[in-house]
Amino acid sequence: MAGKLYGVGVGPGDPQLLTLKAVKIIESCEIIGIPSRKKETCTAYQIAKGAVPLIEEKEIVCIPVPMTTDEKKLESAYQKGSALLESFMDKGKNIAFLNLGDPTVYGSYMTIHAHVRKDGYEAEIVNGVPSFCAVAATLELSLGTRNENIHILPGCYDEKEITKEDGTKVLMKSAGKIGEVKKKLLELESSGQAKAYAVVNCGMKDQKVCEDIQKLDESAGYFTTVILKDQK
């Protein structure tokens, strides 16, 4: 009988934010899948290890996903990765594939999930705490109150999108263009339209909280999340 694949959200950084279900799934699965070439450099693995020390005794299957927008390269990587996971499932092995935050929010696992399900295997998504929720809690901000809209924007957004809609904007994966984003945010603040906040590496040991966007380092890394609140 074939094994089952679980896409496990490990949250944004603090091991204490793993759900009970995530911990139980990781503990029970024989195989741990990671979206990296090795566990030592896999952020999701290091987070999970903080909550489930037993993970170090398990077999690791590495499914590196290239950081590229080339659809052919991405599809090739996902197909090879899915086939590798299926080879273990054919042996009756259950796999916990780790995903930062929640798998359904720009998660690399979701494409693997689609491939595996299409090939007739059983797969399940185990939700995790999304990074922007943890960031809002760290900043003690409400993402949305009453009828306030919430907009989640990935790193590929155009800066015009920041002011296109009313409500709270969450800017994820902004590191590659943080300089121009910061400039736009400062313009909005100076005109009194909005107030910007940011957290770098939320929940991790090197977490940095930035309530003054002027102080946001333009070399801030990939795990930088900005929250922009309309000023009323």
C-alpha cells in the first residue's frame, strides 16, 4: 500500500509556533522532505528541529527548487522532486514535506502536492502560522478590523499596486527591491497617507523589528515582511 505525503507548514521562524498537528505528523512520518539541497541550510528544517528533536533521526529527502522565474526550469525541478517522493511512497513510506509559514501562501509545496495528487497518490496539507500573521502580532498591529480590506502582495508587485486599493497591505518577499519599496513607503508616510512597519526574520534569533521604516536596512534579506496601514 502506497504511503502518504503531508505538506507541513512549520510557521515563520519560532519553533513554538508549530501546531500540535504539525509536530505529530513530523514525529510519525518515516521520511522528511525539504525544499533545499541539504538540511543544514534549510530554514524550514531548522525550525522544525527546534520543536521536534526526533527529526534528526529521520531520513531526509532533498528537493531543491531553483530561485528562478523560468517556468521550464521550475517545472522540471518539481517533476523530478515529485517523482522522487513518489518512489518512497511506493515503498509504503509516509513523508512530511516541510514548508515555511503556511503551504497555501506562496508555498513551494503546493506544486508538488498537485503533481502527486494528479499521479494518484494521497496527500494532505497541514496548515502553519503564516509569516504575516506572526509579523502583525510581533508589531502588535491588527491586520484588519471591521470592514477593512487586507491585501497580500508578493515580491513581484509593481509599486503602483501599493496604493491601488484601500486597506492594509502586506508586502512579502520584498528583499530584491527593498530600496525602491522603502522610497515609496517614505513618500506615503510623508504625505500622511499611510504608516509602514517591517519585521526581518520574524521569530528567528536574528529577528529585527522596524517600527520606523526609515531605519529599514536596504540589504534586508528574503524574510522581510512589510505591513502598510492606511492613515485615517
